[in-house]
Amino acid sequence: MNSAEIARATEAWFLEHQRDLPWRRTVTEGRRDPYTSLVSEFMLQQTQVSRVLEKFGPFIQRFPDVRTLAGASEDDVLAHWSGLGYYSRARRLHSAARAIVERHDGVVPSDVQSLRALPGVGRYTAGAIASMVFRQREAVVDGNVQRVLVRLHAKELRLGVPETDRWAWKIAQGLVEACGQPGVLNEGLIELGATVCTPKGPKCTDCPVSAWCAAKRDGLQEELPRPKPRAKRREVWHGVAIVVEGDRVLLERRPETGLWAGLWAPPAVEREDHPPTPEEVSAVVGGTTSSGPEGFTHETTHRIVRFNLYRVEGGQAGDRGWFSLRQALALGISKAHARIVRLALEA
């Protein structure tokens, strides 16, 4: 298989067919802006492009450069991340910005070793910044790239397992060494997997590398890569205490570990064996419970969270805080808990 020809075909296809995404338009000193590229890479981890498109612009408007982000409060960063999920990414991005200011005088480093020393920056993100921004010959491999490479070579591999990771990084680095523009090639492989070589119904007639694709040749493109067994999601119940005083609702900061770590939320009882009882919920803040707004189910990658909502009269604030709707939505608060706050105050 000719790596140079595959690389050239992928690069040419990407330059003609790439999606118009805002982080691809930010240019500083003749190259893609390193800071906005870093932000987009953190946002795109395990998140659909459509959702990132909603949040990227407002986030950059609020934090236009690395020093602004580094100097912001964690609550401010989390509030502007709200809706993207995986909030640990926001904390790591915040920490990375501070490290860039402290270690590199506010300049995003260009070499992979320095990039990987930043909080939250792994092999993929370091390779993406080094190649797409600084034009270094570094590979990137995500699920999209793995799928493209597995089909090209018709390998009997599953996505997301160590064997496939090791193999795909080796193949991807070989393509980078043979290509003309490393960043263009890497984005082309990612784009190819996202828009053409999709998990189901790949558009082989639109593929720039179909002539070399062993899976297409053997009629295996719908079967490869082999599916990875899905981990069963845990079901958990949250009994939420809705305590309202005028136009304010009672919120507390969640523990620093676990689901929605460190974000703000109404007080709650969490159980994995059965739904919390009204008495258990009222005991959290004192007072008397009554039926609240209708509960709902919120699904994450690893959990199915069933919210049961109770209004509590006479609840005690303790070391918690009272917040209006506007104040609450300006905090670091998850999408699910923002929904509860709206239900509490807009009823």
C-alpha cells in the first residue's frame, strides 16, 4: 500500500471538502491560532461537533486568550462550559492555561513533549496542536482515524482497545512521514472518518482513498472495524430537595469527586439500590417535603440518572447558598441541574 499516494489523496480531498468550522478560521501570524486550537481540541473530546459549535464562540468571546482564561475563576470557566458535559475537561483546560502562563510566558508550546506536560493534554491533543498549528510531523489517532485505517487495511480489529491503538498510531505515523502537510493530512483523516467513512453506511463513492481500501475490495466496509462491547450503564436515583425563598433557590457545591464533581446543584440524596424516600430527602435540609415538579431521566455515557423532585418547606440553608435564576445559570452548573432550577423558579 502506497502511503505517499494515500496521504496526497487525503490532503487534496480535505482542502476541497473540509467543513467550515470556526476554529479552522482563527489565524495568527500566518498559522492557525494555537490557543483557540487548544480550546477546540479540549471541547471536541467525546463531544459532537454540533454541540461544540454552540459553545465555542461564546467561550472564546469570554476568554479570548490564554492569559484571560488563566486569570478567570473556576466557576466562571465552568459556567461558560455548561452544556458540554465532561466538566473535568474544563478544569484541565483551565489548569493548562495557567501552566502555559507560568511555564511558557503565555505562549502555547510547539513541541509534543512540552504540550504533553500540560494538564489534560495527552498524545492525541499534543499531536493535533503540533501538526495542525505548528506543522510538525506528528500523527493523531482518534476513533474516526482508527476506523479509516482499519478499513483501508481490512484489519480484524475492534475500536478503542490497546491492540488497535498501537497498530493505528504506527500506521498513522507512517502516513505523516510520507505526506506533504501533516496538519492537513491529520485533519483529512479525521474529517474522512466523520463525514464519509462513517460507522454505518460509509459513502465509499465519495472516498478519496477507496482505490486502496481493502475493506471495500473485499466487501467488508460495513463489518469493519468489529464493534467494541458496550459497558452496561449504571442506574442511579437522585432525590432532589427544592428549597425556594422568594425568587431564589438553595444550591450547594457538589463533592470534588464523582458525577458533576465541584459543580453547583440543589441538595440531593443519591442511591443506587432504590429511589430515595421523601423522608430521606427532607432530612438533608430539614423541613417538610411535598410533591415537586415532575421528575425526569438524564443519561450520561456511564449512568442513567433518574431525578425525583421534592419541594421542601422550612429547609435550612446551612453553609449552602441562595441564588436567583440568573445567578444560578451564571455558576458552574450542569444542564440537568439547570433544568431543575428552572422548574423550581419558573413554576
